[in-house]
Amino acid sequence: KDTIMWMEPVFALLHLVMAIINFSKSNETACILRGESVYPQLSMDGDIIIGGIFPFHSSWEIKDLSYLVTPPPLNCMRAIQFSQSLMFAIEEINNSSSLLPGVSLGYKIYDTCSSTAVGVQVAMALVNGNEKSFSNEVCKKPAQVQAIIGETYSSVSMAVAMSIGPFSIPLISHCATCECLSDKRKYPSFLRTIPSDYHQSRAIAEMVRHFGWTWVGAIRRDDDYGNSGMAAFTEVAEQLGICLEYSLPFFRTYSQRKVLRIIEQIKSSTSRVIVGFVDAWDLEMLLDTLFEHNITGYQWVGTEAWIFDPVLATMDKHNTLQGAIGLAMPKTEVTGLKDFILNLIPLKSAGSAIFNKYWETLFHCKYTVRNDSEDSPICTGEEKLSEMDNTFTDMSLMPYFSNVYKGVYAIAHALHDHLDCKDTCHKNMQPDPLTVKQLKMVRFKTKEGEEVYFDKNGDPAARYEVPTSVCSENCPPGTRKAVQKGKPVCCFDCIPCAEGEISNMTDSWSNLQRDECIKKDTEYLSYVETMGILLTAVSIIGAFMTLAILVLFYRYKNTPIVKANNSELSFLLLFSLTLCFLCSLTFIGQPSEWSCMLRHTAFGITFVLCISCVLGKTIVVLMAFRAALPGSNVMKWFGPVQQRLSVITFTLIQVIICMLWLTTSPPFPFKNLKCYKEKIILECHLGSSIGFWAVLGYIGVLALLCFVLAFLARKLPDNFNEAKFITFSMLIFCAVWITFIPAYVSSPGKFTVAVEIFAILASSFALLFCIFLPKCYIIILKPEKNNKKQLMGKMPIM
């Protein structure tokens, strides 16, 4: 066996030399296949062929499958599953309408027998084909395959990558992790979907230091994978202050004498931690020997090649590896792949010979019984793999199956771009070879959402898991912990954050996923939005109309209709109405300290001034008719001076209320976070609600008093009884402000301000139109009625 180990590289070299000789003779007139033909274990035709090389057998010397009567080696079962992963990916791609439309992929899958020599041989078969024909044409045919998936072992992958490198055929490995394969000078066409040991070696060293283990031993696989990985680990360990007591090589072909030498060195050592840079197959062979020599109780630190292998854990009956920790490939899932693997029918159609042998092995039956001494049951072909629990049905190595799957998809995406596929692919009978550069440019997401790409060395991003022991997994972003009733605090549920919960960042708000904070939008009634523009326009129009009427009245100030009922109050009323229209503008725009204090006080004072003037005119009407009665001298008690004093007094009371409000608890700018979850409403806080409702209440009392007096004077006998119009205006005024209260309380956000502006404008227009439009009508359209006789005429008695 020792001889076999060192002879394999020699055989691989010979195959490589023969391939180069054949390639160099391409200008000869005859093409002749040299050497023995090899044929695929599994195959399917297609427009473009993808190669696959996996270790179906454990020794390249074994030419048949007879040894499978006993339970097969671990790698045999895994090779079938790797092959099925490749077949599954190709079936998905062929059924896809978006990836390689109009092109069918086929495959040829070969057995490397875990041998570098056979690996090179089958790689050459994939490149050149197996035809034994003679040809007079120049021997420059294209490669048989566009790319190759495999191989499982680093040493075999190195030999294959070196042999097909001159032909620029990409090789994508799903398991070969040796850091040396990242050297593009030696292996220019090699890529992989598994991380390089460059990262794993350093991560294991960091983990050893984390636990404070500074005195350790090591066992490494005596090939490129183990030697390279251990060299990298040793280099980093020394930098971290970790000392290596020993580093022992091991290979499955070692003699018993060499194995015993390893055992003795471990027993004589003082370190209690062993770092194992080996694979599951190696440890399977060592387990019984370790137990026989009482090498137990050691802390093992492992690589992804064996640390979570379920078969190895099952075979460790004496708990030699109990408590081992290490790095593992992240758990992953490929939808539909498990069912495909458990359904062996596609495998039968791809290679019936190998299918029969595996079926017999899996179900411990025979398709044909050679003699009566065999007690194995007859295979019916109806056995169900899904009902069994064995190596083949175990899906714990799904991350490696996924690596094969991703490798095939990487080739498909590169071919999709290479063939300029849009609605359909521009394929030729013999498309140009796919290049490594095209594969390195590939970047895509699998159907599970995993992103796949290669770096400049053809390696993927490195991701590993370590052992965890928690009652509950960490809560992901956007959720919070909720303690489970009756359980320790380490056990909790993760529930979504409540809508609207924010971080401690000022004015921040969680996004839809609730895993980060964003700035909330602010909202207020602005001059640039439609509603703000309309209200501003109506306010300005109202002010201009009032000023126009004021000018008209000033021009006709000496006419009876203007002089009636105290023209001085009419001018003051028009002035106050102008202020009422303009004060609504203070409610629009972003609230500030001055605007918040101005808007309510200006509104309160101007409206009281307005209502005081109307009240004064109403009292004048009542007093005027009482004065007309014989012997009455009531007008001397409510002459022009008293009218001015009443307006000033009523207004001064409102000024005092506003001053008290502003000095005790004035309105101020406020950010309302409760009205809406997703935005902030900028508004004016009332400060003192009592002050606000006192202002409104005083206006209401004056308006009600004015309405009652005007209502009493509405039927006084006069052709132009202003009391009727005042009654109607006060009715509208009171109706507007009574409906304002519930609307104001219930309106959300900026609509609260809009409701208040609407109430101001509606009541102002009611006073303007009801009191002054009838007079304007007479002044402009009926000037003949604008005389004292017409106005003082008595109404006919009904």
C-alpha cells in the first residue's frame, strides 16, 4: 500500500505527459486515441455537455462493483448523491425558460476511484472523447465538455486541474479546500464553490486560542489537503502564542507499523488537545485503533471535512471523539433536491449498471440469485428509499450537495452570457469554449436567495458555523425578546417590533422590516401644497373684497345708506373683517414660536373687534326705534361716544384674556408623534387649553348676544332694517362655530388647522356678504333708492 501511495503521482504524471504529446502532434495527418478507453458511470445527451468526476470507488485498482455486497465505503454513497445533485441542477436548467432557453444541457459523470492517476485519465476522456477512429484530418477538434464539476479530494483536483489547464477547461470543485489551489499560476482553470482552507486554518487557530489551549498536538492527512492546511494552521498558531507539541501525518494506506508509531507518540505526549486536519474516512480507520490503545478523553478540534459527518458519529461507538468542536459548512437547503435524491428512477435511466448494484446494496437484496446458499431476498424494484434510515437517506451533507448545484448553475449562467441568450440562445453546433474569465464574472442568486460569485482566485466567500448551545436563537433585526412564561430568562420568543417603535435617535422611525431606523417625514399645512394654496387664495380674495367695499363706502360716505346706523362702525367693521381674513394666513406654514402666539391671539382680538362693531350696530338699531317713540331720550345714553366705548371695552376684555394666556402658558411649536405612526405632525400646541377656550367662549358670548338683539329687532318697521341682515349673518356665524368644535377636535394632523381656517373664512364671508352686499347692491345698481325718504319709509302693516 505504501508503494501504491507514491506511485499514483507517477501515473498521473505519465497521463499528463501523454496528453501533452497528443496535443503537440495535432498537426499530424492522423488522430489516434492512445491508452485505454474509459466510459462514464452516468450520462445524458444534450446540446452542451458538462462533465462530472466523483470518487465512486475507494481504490483505482478495483474494476468492478462486487465489493458492494458489503456496506460500501462512505465516499461511494456520497459520489452518487453528488452526481444526483448535478443531474438535478441540469434538469432544472433544462426546464427553465429564462436560463439557456432553447439549449439542452447533458452530462457525463466519471469515477475517479479516489485516485490522482484515474482522475487525470477520466479528465482526458472528458476533454478528448473515447473514439478509436482514425482520421486524415488535422487533429484540432474542440473539447467534448465546456466545464467539469469535481473532484472531491484536493490531491485529485490538483492533478486534474494541472492536466486540463493547458486546454483552458474550467474545473469547479465542490469539496477540494486546499489553499494551494488558489494559486492561479499553477491552476489557472480551477474554481470552487467551497471556501479555501486559508480561512479555515486561521479560524481554527483563533478558536483554539479563544479556549486558552496553548499546548496542542495535531494529526494531518498526508496529502496536499492535510499538509497545506496544517502548515497554515501552524503559522497562525505561532503568531497567536500556541505551541504545537507534535504534527503527525496519516494516510489510509499507511502500514500497521506506521500507525502504531503515531499511536505511541500521542500516548507519550502531554497535550490533551488534538487538531485533526483529516477527513471522515481517515478517522473511520483510526477509531478502533485509538480505542484499543486507550486514547480517550482528548479534546478534538476538527475541520469541516469530518466535524459534522453523521456516519462518523455513528461509527464512534466508544465516544472517542465525544465533545469535538470545529468548523462546519453553513446549513443550507435546495428546494426539491432531497426528493430528487431519494427518487432513484432518474439514476436508473442515466446508468442502469451502477444503479442495480447500488439498489442491491441499499436494500440488501439481489436481482439474481446465483445459488441456493445465498439467503438474500430478491429485489422487486418496488423498495422505497424514503422509508429507510441509512447513509444514503441522511441529508446532513446538503451543504456539499448545494456546492455541486451552485457549480452547475455557475456554468449555466456563464454559458447564458457566452451564447448571448435573450429570448433564445444563439447556439452553434460547436460553440466556442467557455473561459475561466467568463466564469469568474458570474454573479447570481439561487432560488433560496444565496448569492454566488467567485473572487480573483476562483474562490467563493468564506462562511462557517460553530457549535451553539442556546435555549432560544438570537432575535433577528425587526423583532424583540419576549420571556416565555415559567422558563428561565435564556428562553424567549422573538416577536415583531410594535408598529411605530423607534430607536433613541432623534425623530427616527423603523422601516417596514423594522430592522433599522429612518428619519420620519414631517407634515404641516404649507403654502406650497394644494390645500394651503387654496386657503391662501380665498383669504386674500376675501381681504381684497373687503377693502374694495371699504373704498366704495368711503366714496359714498355722505349717502344715506352709508350714514345709516353709524357709518363709523361700518368702516371699523370693514377694517376688522380685513384683519379677520388676513389673520388666517398666520395658520399656514411651519409653526414657529411667534406664529403660534400670533395666530390665536390675532384671531381672537380681530373677531371680538368685528363682533363688537356688529353688536354696536344692532344696539343702535334698537335704540333708534325707541328714540322715535314720543318722549324718549334713549339715544343720549348710546350716542357715538358710548358706541366707541362699547367697542373698545368689549375688545379690551379679549385683549386681557389673551395677555393672561400668553403670560401664563402660551402656545408653542409642537411635534405630534401620536397622530400618525409614520410621520411627525408639526403643529402649535395650545399651551393652556383654558386660555384657548376662554378666547373662543368670549367670542361665542358676544355673537350669541348680538344674535338675540338682532333677532328682537328683525321686524322693526323700516324699509331697510339692518337688523334682519345682522340676524342672518349671526345665524351663519354661530352655526359655523358650533360645527367647528367637533370638527376641530376630531380632525387629524394638518386638517385641524385647515378646519380652523375654514371656520374663520366662512364666518368672515357670512358677515361681509350678509351685512354689506345688500348696501353695495343699492349703491351700485339701485342708486335711486339711496335716499333718506326711501330708507326711512315705513313698511306696510300686514
